[in-house]
Amino acid sequence: MREITPVLQDRWELREIHSKPHLVYYGIRNYPYHQKGTIVINRKIAEIIRGFDGKAKIHGDSSKEIREFIDQGVVVDIKDKREPPTEEDYRECSRCVNNNLIIPGLEFDEKGVCAVCQYYDRLGSGEIQSIAGGSTVTDEELMKAVENNRSRFDVLVLFTGGKDSSFLLWYLAKKLKLRVLACTWNMPFMNASTLENIRTIKQALPEVEFIERKSAWNELQPRLKRVFGIGGVPCICNVLAYALFYPIAVYENIPFLMDGIEFVQTHFMSITTPVPKIFELISKIYHPSDLDKTLFFLKKMALPTKQEPKNDFGKFIVTCRESLEPMYQPLQYILKNKGKFRRLPVLKRLKSDEAYGSWDDVKDIITKELGWKAPENQKGLLHTSCALETVKDYCQYQYFLQKKTTFIPQSIIEISAATYYGMIDRDTALMELQERGYYKRPEILDTLLDRLGLSEEEAVSMGGYLGCLFR
Ligand SMILES: [Zn+2]
Ligand SMILES: [Zn+2]
């Protein structure tokens, strides 16, 4: 091995996690290192790496571990350390629209294909597997399963008034002629167009029964403040709906509960999140049923555990549960008393690559059939229901950029997945990306802080990441 002046590559940091030294990568590594963004190392190696001062040289006689890190590009010669990208010289994937400005530390292969696309390629070829939560279902399976259903409803839909859940509602009620109970959590900060859409769709679908819940602001406000202050996430739309409406599905004895999340949107996290060996082993022996998977997901969300959460997403789930505990009680009761119920509903997703066409097809159908309208000030179709989505983008980006979390900004991944899987073309994707909250501080962030009664001082003192939004 040649003589080098070793340093950690840009976006790698030495961190103590659960009092063990780790190398942590704030980025997305090229294949096959998709699950190797956080590496536990021993104290001796940590000491050696801490000694990398950009001056001292090392030779081929260094330890095996260090040589391995050099081979992988984790440790590099100081001359090869990347500079953080600027608005003038950032890189964009030749396949999708991921770039290393919004995802600093995103790696590319020699053809300019980003690490995320590399995984999708291998997912397609079967080289790697997705453990995406929930189970997909085809039309035939769904129709067969509800053939002798004695409940008044075949499926409960979590309906937000957004493009995907509006389409799902139309698809199940109109196209498949299933009996649907549509449940909406009327959350604060819903877009005006969404509320209008919900009203219009109620008229357009007389065969569907609707339930709407609107939490009391006085009860919600201190809880949302805590979720934002500690968990760092401004919006809980897609978490609370399960807690509020799963119990309704149980009470009405409905076999299925569905949400409008497109299946491809769930790939990425499942590819990059390491599956515990024990979990892999168990699922090989027992082949968990769809109900097992549903209960696993709901328990993770609603029941306290002794173990500390392993990643930031886990921490967010815990913060939500602790902040909103009383609202989770009906679901907690069900999970703790499973035997008392005739039937527990199963979470399902449509096999979206078959049911959903392009985003434009979906928009055409819901516009024509349901009178659906996009928000007035938004050209894109991603996240149309909640006005806080841009704040979520902005927060996720800032925390990631400033290396507070390894959690990758979500919207760009969703947009790039839609590009990769052909649901939108590249120009549309770039337009969608511009409308996200990455490139400038969204004005509604101040409205949110104001309504939550959250001052800069208090935000900083709550111990989450919020402080870094004010700098
Ligand atoms: Zn890509
Ligand atoms: Zn929201």
C-alpha cells in the first residue's frame, strides 16, 4: 500500500452511540454498502481514526480494519477528500433526479447513477430484497377475500383528500364496487383545496360512508408542540390516523384497512434499514401472516418498549406516542386484548405499479370522476393535502445537512422513485423538486411556531434539533 495522509471522507463522522464508538455516514453509499452507513468499531481503531490530523502519514503496515476502510473509501488521502457541493457544482443522477445538494453524501457510480437507483436496479433483478411494511394485494385477491364478508363494510380507507387516497377511494368504491368506510382526520393546517375536495368527493360518492374526526385544538396544541420541539417533525398526519381509525375498523368488524401510500414509496427505507438477524431468522421459519405484519407495525407505533429506539425514525415514533398517549389508548387496548375480538383488520396496499398509472393518469381520473382539484399555488402533485409538508422538507433537509440525523429527506426520494418507476417524466420531477421546501425557508414555518407558541429560546431548550432552524 502506498503512503497516504489519511482523513475520513467528507460526511463521515466518529460518534458515540449507546457508549460504543461508531463511524457514521451522513449520506447514501454506493452498492453494496446500502446497509453499512453506521459501523460499530472498537476503541483502538477509534483512537487511531481520532488521530488522523491531516498531517501524519500511514503506510501499508497499518491495521487490517484501517486498510479495509481505505479500500471502501471511508478513509482517504487528504487530497481525495470531497469538497461539499455548491449550487454551481453539485451532481445530479443521470437516471432519476436525486442530487447531492439536497442529499449531501449521495454517492454515484462510474456512469453517474446515484446510489438509490443502484438499489432499485438490484431490487428489480432480485439481487436485494425489500422488507417494505404492509402487504400488497391484487384486485382479485381483494374481491375473493370479501366474498362472504358479513360486516357492513369491506374496507376502511384512510382518506386525506390528497391525490393518492382520493384515487384509492374511487378505485375501491367505484371500480371494484366494494363497500367502503372513508375516515378522515381533519388535521390542523390542511390545505383549503383539500377541505374543498373532501366536500366535493362526499357528493360524488353517494355509495361511500364518511367519518371525520377533528381533534380539539386546545388538547392538540401542547402535544404538537412537544412532537415538534423534541421529535423535530412538524406534522403527524400519517401517524395519528392509524391510532384513531384502526379501532373503528375493529369495532365495525371490517376485514381490511388501506391507506393511499404508493408501494414504491416505501422501498427506499426498507432497503437501507438493516434488518435485525433475529427478525430475518424468525420470518424464515414462521412466514408471518399479513395480520402478524399489521400487528407488528401497530405495536411498534403504539406500545411502549423497553428497548431504546435504534434510529431517528424510531425516536420520532416514541415521541409521538408519548406526546399523544391518550389518543392512542383505544388502539393500545386492542393490541393488549387481541383475543377479545372477533377479527382484527389487516393493513393492505394496492399493488400500485398495476393499479396506479402515471401521476397524470391518476389526476385525470380523480378530476373527471370526483371533481378533485389541486391546491391553487402548487403545480406538482406530491403531498397535496397538508400545508406543513414544505416545513417537513425544510426541517429534514436542515437536520441532515447539519449532520444531526442520518434520516434522508423524504420528498426528494419519493420524487426520484416516481421518476425511476416512470410515474412522472424528468421535467415534471424537477418542477416537483423546486416546489418542495428545500431551497428556501417556508413562510408557513413562522405561522406554525406562532400557533404552537414556540419561541426560538424555547425551541432550543427542548433539546431536539429545532435550534438549527434558527441559525
Ligand atoms: Zn438516481
Ligand atoms: Zn401534515
